[in-house]
Amino acid sequence: MTTLKSKLHDDLNAAIKERDELRSSTLRLTLTAITKEEVSGKEKRELSDDEVLKVITKEAKKRREAAEAFAQGGRTESAEREKAEGELLATYLPKQMSDEELERIVAQAVQEAKAAGVEGPRAMGAVMKIVNPKVAGQAEGGRVAAVVKRLLAG
């Protein structure tokens, strides 16, 4: 079975051969981030595919935030580049959940929390605990929190 990390390496080699500068530099930076994560603890270890996904998610989020910052600063070219890198990284991530699907899961969690006697804004933590494992990797934390807040305020 091919690990996600080895797929990234294979894709990097292909990108280098194809002289695809955007892909090769993005994958190089991502693999560096993965390696950094692997040596960050007390001893070097191999990351699981789930951990690699977390690194890719973090890298993609950095690109999105940088793209927004560059766009606001009027640096269109840099913004486009960051956006393209973010989109490339997104191809390695699980498909993002639709708003409708996310809302349905959150609404269900709000009902569960209510049944357990927790409601209103105080229920935020309880609802997030129920929702997070169900949406892991398929919806960003900020997006989830916004829906939870909205439905709890409901």
C-alpha cells in the first residue's frame, strides 16, 4: 500500500521531470513541513497518513490565508500563486463537506447536546466534541464553529 507521503514524493518527481515549477515547489515545501513534523518530537518517526493529512491541511490553510492577505494588499500576482498552491494541496485532501451536510450534522449534535441538558452558547464545547470526529478533515474548524454558533444562537 502506498503511503500518502510516498505519493507526494512520486508526484514531486513527476513535477520535476515535467518542469512544473508550481507543483514541484509546493510539494517540496509540503514534504519539508512533513519532515519537520517527523523530527519535532523526542525521536524521529514516520507520520501516519492521517498525520500527513493534518500537515497538508495546515499548509493549504496557510496558502489560503496568505492569498487573502496578498489580495487585500493589492499584490494580485502573489495572491494568485498562493491560491494556486492551496488548490493544488486541496487535491490531496478528502473532499470538503457541503454546507448542507455540515449543517445537518451540527443540527443533530445540537439536538444531542440539548437531550443531555446542555443548550445555548454554553453548549459550544459539547456540540464541537460531538461534531469534530464526524467531520474530521472534511470541514475546517472555523467553518464548523461558525455553523455551531449560528445554530446554538438559533
